Amino acid sequence: MLIGIVGAPNKGKSTLFSAFTEAAVEIADYPFTTISPNRGTTYVTAQCVEKEKGLKCRPKNSRCIGGTRYIPISIIDVAGLVSGAHEGKGRGNQFLNDIASSDAIILVTDASGRTDPSGVPCTSCNPADDVRMVLSEMAEWLASSIRKGMKQIARNQNPGEALATYLSGFKITRQHVDAALKNLNMQIPKEGLSDGDTLSLAAELMRLSKPFIIAANKSDVPGSEANVEKLKAEYGSSEVIACSAAVELALRKARSKGIIRYDDGSDSFEMSSVGASEEQAAVLKTLSGILKRNGGTHVQEILNRVVFGLLDSIVVYPVEDENKWTDSNGNVLPDAILLKKGSTTMDLAMAVHTEIAKKMLYAVDGRTHARLAKNHILKDSDVVKIVSAAK
Ligand SMILES: Nc1nc2c(ncn2[C@@H]2O[C@H](COP(=O)(O)OP(=O)(O)OP(=O)(O)O)[C@@H](O)[C@H]2O)c(=O)[nH]1
Ligand SMILES: [Mg+2]
């Protein structure tokens, strides 16, 4: 699973990336700090099922801290987009090719209203303006790609299928294409779509294939609440999360130095015995106030909302011993796998290993010990043994 971080320049995309991945990347108060993409791994969190069995898990593909499973996903941060990027303005939009294969997008904007859509400082800008601009540039980016293949697609016996094949690198499927054409009441004629229709189709395909959440960042800055409300009014309250990447990054750094104990997503932290300098203690006091006021930084919430909300994922634990919930080496609940809601035991087998899937016989429920068919639909937190003739 790949999540793309996109937005206008100077909104805090790289700060968010750094908070998520704890990787050091370039962050600065001017536009176009990021040129080449930053790629990394971060984690979504879910309640681990270890407690249910009274066991302590020994994760291999993930981590488990205090009963919370941290399941890895890939994340990418790219250069800032500006108006006219599709015509080559700013860094252009070619770099968006790096997020073509993303499953969803975190669209970062500046809730403090102190940077305009080109990333230049201002006093009271409306962040909804840069969200609109970014969505439009992303649609233009996809449209320009579709236009390049339009002749060939339109001449095909089945243009819908040809378009889906052509756009497979964008993780756009036949279902996305069919739904987009249906929603727009559109057909692809032999002579191809007009430029305007191609843009409408691209915008609809983006909406369907790259769901996004708006990270209303810099919400630690006093007065940002009104801008968050403007964003919610335009894009819906469930699409907008007010967050503070810089605060989360500072807390994670203090934690990695052993200065504080802080759980991701928490609205407080504790000082540890390592001790902080006077300067660090003063900063931490300010951060503590922000955490209290905002009920946390809401950074981890963004990721969980994207993966479990937008992408409708569930967590499933494959095991080899359905009684002990272990792998063949005795590791308890070694893997936690993210699957789309509606996935079957066969999909789980595919995620574990294609050979195991090819020779899969059936599965066994780790709780009821019932035999499950290959097309049995899994649910969140299932513990499942796959029985396969593959060795
Ligand atoms: N107050 C506040 N400042 C932030 C926050 N997140 C980022 N910033 C600041 O915003 C500026 C831009 O941050 P970056 O992470 O480099 O922004 P970007 O969107 O990656 O910028 P480009 O790569 O240039 O497009 C830096 O000065 C950050 O310290 C936040 O949550 N609160
Ligand atoms: Mg950046």
C-alpha cells in the first residue's frame, strides 16, 4: 500500500513525512525545498489481538508496543504543486508520476493561512484555495496522460478496457473507468474525447481511484480554527483533519532522544528520567499546551483514517498453528496483514505467498476452528490458518 503526500509548496508535506517516518529530510520555510521525492515506511495502528489469548506476540512484519500493532505502509512526499504546473510552472507536474501508483493521497494545506497557494508568506490566505488548485492540477496531470493515448484508446473495439489498461500504472482499474464513464454519462467516441471531456473524465477518475484526506496542517498556530472550518464547509468535515506535523515531529524527536515518553496519537506526554535542558524544557512546555488545546497532534489519525476509512482496510493475522496462533518457529501472531474489506481467504493467501495461494486447499478460523472456503470473506482481526499443498 502506498500513500502519497501532495500539496502546494511550503505547507509542511516534508515535515509530515518526517514525523511519519522519523527520517531526516529537508524542511525549510520557503517553496520548493523538496525536489526529488522522499520515500519511506510508516505505520498504521490497530489493537493487537494478543490479549485475547493472554499471549505476548512476537511480530515479524510489524511491531507491537503496549498492545498496539504498528503495521507498515509505504509513503512518498513529493515537490510542491503550483497553479499552472501542468503547463510547466514551478517544478511542473512530471514529479507526480512518482505518486501514480499510490492508493490514496494526503493533501496537505496550511490551516494557519500564512502561506498562499504558491507557498509565499501571506497574512490571511484561505487554504481551501490551494486545495482547489492542487485537485485541478492533479486532474490536468492525468488528463495530459490520457490525451497522449487517446487516438489509440478510441480506436480500440472496447475503449473502456483499453483506457483501463493504458492507465494501469495509475492504479486505475476497469471498475474505475466504467464507474467514471457512467457517472459522467459519457462514452468514448471513435474520434476520441474532446480536451474538455478528457479533463472531466480525468477529474472523475482521480476522485474514484485516489481518494484523499485533507491534512489542515499548522493548526498549532493560533487562529487556524476558522480556516479549518472553511475547509470543512467546502470539502466535508470527515475529509478534513486539523493537525500539526511540526509538533508531532518535535515530540517524536524528543522521544527518540529518550527525553519524553509519548504514545503516537496521545494528547499528553511524560518527562523521562533522562532530563531535558532548560531550552528543551521550555519548548516541551509549549508543546504540552498545544497538545492539550488541540487534543493531540492528530498526525497518526490521518494515516489511520486514510487506511481504515478511505481505503476500507482490515487487519488479518495469518498463522500456521490455529491453536497456538504461531508460525512454524513458534512466533506468536508473527504477521499482521492489511487487506481490503470484502477480501477472501484466497486474497489472504495471495498476500502471504503466490505459491501458497496457487495450491491453497482451504483455511481454518483461529477462533472457531471452522474450516473456511477459499471464497470465505474475512473480517477485521481474524486469525486464519491457510492450508495449502505448497511446501
Ligand atoms: N507552525 C507550524 N509550522 C510547520 C508545521 N509543519 C511544517 N511547518 C513549517 O512550514 C515550513 C515548510 O515545511 P516543509 O515541510 O518544508 O514544507 P513542504 O510542503 O514540504 O515544502 P516544499 O517541499 O517546499 O513544497 C517549515 O518552516 C516548517 O517548519 C506545523 O505543523 N506547524
Ligand atoms: Mg517538502
